[in-house]
Amino acid sequence: MGFTVAIHPNPQHGLGPILVAHRHEGEGLARVLFYGHGDTVRGLDEDWSAGLSHRRLIERGDLWYGRKTEDNKGQHALGLVALEVVLAARGDRPASFSLC
């Protein structure tokens, strides 16, 4: 989709790398910034109540438990799919914004 991509080591020891993707369509255009993390949080099952896990959604009565069952996965997918639709609809016409 026209991004340049770089992976940087995390300055905090023991944490995953940092991915930066940039798409530039022209000077003077407005910029859009998407930020989020992707599966960088450890599940820490030992900190959960007995029988609960970060790996699956568990229903108890009228409550649902599930860490990382949503996280940023939907946010990243939505932004990329939206851009893909805009690019397809726009064809070769210039953009009115730039993603950075």
C-alpha cells in the first residue's frame, strides 16, 4: 500500500521491537497518525483469578473476562482496510491528506 517500514529495537530492555510505517503523498497535505501496540503485553495468567486466562473469553454469570481478546488488533485492521478502500476508490488522483 505504499508504506516505507522500519523496525527499531525498543529502548526499554526486555520489550518487543517498535514498527514504524510511513506513507507520504505530498508536501502541504494534512497528516493522519495512527498509533497502537500489537501484542506487546504479556498475559500474566498467574495474576488472574483461578480458571481465567488472557487467551480466551470466559463468561461467568453476566460478566465476561478476557484480556487481549480485543487489544489493538481491530484498530490496526480498521485503519489499513479504510486506507485500502480510499486508495482503490481514488485511483491515481492526489490525496487530500498524508499518513505518517
